[in-house]
Amino acid sequence: MSEGEKMDIQKVKDARNKGVVAFSRYCQEKKKYRDYLFCFFEGEDAKYYFPRIEKYSGYEYTKK
């Protein structure tokens, strides 16, 4: 394996926090959580979607 092909451990660790990883995990485990609401969006979309999610679901979002 050449120097350019070696895995950067920090990049691998950081990838665990990417949206695609969260969505993949959801797809694998969604049967366990049939009564839950899951919403996936990115970037500035939260400004648009959160008020609507709160309005129609009764769920109030609190940023942690």
C-alpha cells in the first residue's frame, strides 16, 4: 500500500459523524422504532422544516 493509499485514522473516526452514516444506521434499525418520528435533512433546511415538524407532530425541538 502506497503512502497515499494508507487510511487516515482520524478521517475514519470523523466519518462516523456524517449524515450518510446516521441514515444507514436508521435503515438498519428502523424496525425497532416503528412508533418514532425520524426526520433527515441537511444544511439550512432545519429553519424550514422544524416549525412544520413542531406544528404537525406536536414535537417541540430542543437543540442539545
